[in-house]
Amino acid sequence: MKLVRFLPAFLFLFALLSALLVHDGVARPRAPAARDTSMVLIPAGEFSMGREGGPDNPAHTVRLAAFRIDRYEVTNAEYAEFCKATKRDLPFFWGMQRFHSGPAFPGHPVVGVSWSDAQAYAKWRGKRLPTEAEWERAARGGIAGAKFVGGDALDSTQVNYALSRRDGTMPVGSYAPNGYGLYDMAGNVQEWVADRYDAEYYRTGPAENPQGPEQGKFRVIRGGGWYTGPGCMGVGYRIGLPSNWVDFNVGFRCARDTEAQADSTGR
């Protein structure tokens, strides 16, 4: 008898929930699950950057101070918060389902942002873009000499790139992290870094905390994206794009000096 008495109330709550999730026969996107937005500490140390015989990325020894880097790529929801607070224009592809851009995809990495946009977001967060050397050390996850993030082979079920056939970005953190606990350092989207691009910089730059060349028309992007073929997925692969370039395969993550990091919040 108690079950019968409470059944109408249960059915009413079920109907109300269904109405909130579906309108006019179209399912509304659910709110993203809570996730850890902390930064990861990358310890000071020496590593071999680039690859043997690389045309513009020959292997060379680099020594870096400790730094922190975002565990995940910056998402649509996070970037939208920035645009709302600063009255900055939304990304170029915003609202385009084809590129998983916009409020319907809050947990996907933001795309369609220029280097200047990425830099402005990082500054607003009290952070910065990682240097190219920092990015590669973080991406390697403590594995020395590997061709790809995670080892010498690519697994299309563990990395979102062209051969994974996902036809777009995936929510950040959809795949296993690397050895440092960082997600999507390979695949999902390529990432802007702080440095200008110079094909000869690896041969002439300093071995200690390199910051990139002082001049150059292009800025570096690193890592592979959902649209990237296997030939460009190497952990040492680098390419330069104009700083005002926007692309459906390019996003970013932020970094921070250890002195500026608040350990209790990860911000």
C-alpha cells in the first residue's frame, strides 16, 4: 500500500526530469561531469628534446626548471567563461557542431582560437603558455627517446587522431593520461605554445630553459590533433603558424612558474 501511495509522486518527478532533458523531441546536452582542473608539477631536469636526424628538430639536450602545466586542454566551457568576463569575441567556429565547438560541447577542447587569443586567456587565468621545451618535456611523460607520446607506436584506440575515425574532438580526459598524469598530449587538438618558430633554433638556442627565438613570423604548435595523420604525430614534431591563424584542429593548454602556483587550488 505504501508503494501505491508514493507511485504518483515518483511518476511526476520522472516526467519532470524527462521534460528538462528533452524539449520538442530533442535531447538537451547534460552538464559535464565534475573533473580535476588542477595543474601538474613537472620536476626540474634534463631531457633529450627533438629526434635524431630531425630536419628542424634534431635531438639535443635541454635543462629545465620545474614548472606546472594544465592537466587538460582548455575546454569550450572554460573559454566561454573568459569571453563572457572580458567581452572578447567567441572562437571562430563557435556553434558549429561539425567541430564540436560551442555550448553544446562544454567538455571538449576549444578550437578556432589564435595564438593571441590563447595568450590572453592564459594571462586572464594568471598563467602563461608553455614554452616549446616545457611542452615536449611534459608530453614525453618521463619516457626518454620515444617516437610518440607513450612509446614507439600509436594505438588508435588510445589517441584521438585521424586514424581513430572519431571525426572530431572528444571530451578532454577521454583517454588514459601519460606518465605525468597529463591528458591528450597527443591527439584531440594540436596546441599553441609560447615560442616563435625558427627552423634553426634547436641548433643555436640555449640548453638552459630555452624561450624560443626573439624574432619570427610564426608561432609554434605542438602535438597531434583529431585531424592529424600519423606522420605528424611524433612527440618531437613541430610546425609554425601565423599568430592570428585559427584552426579547427588547434587549441591549447596553460602553464605556470612554480613560484606563482597555489598548491591548494591548482590555479
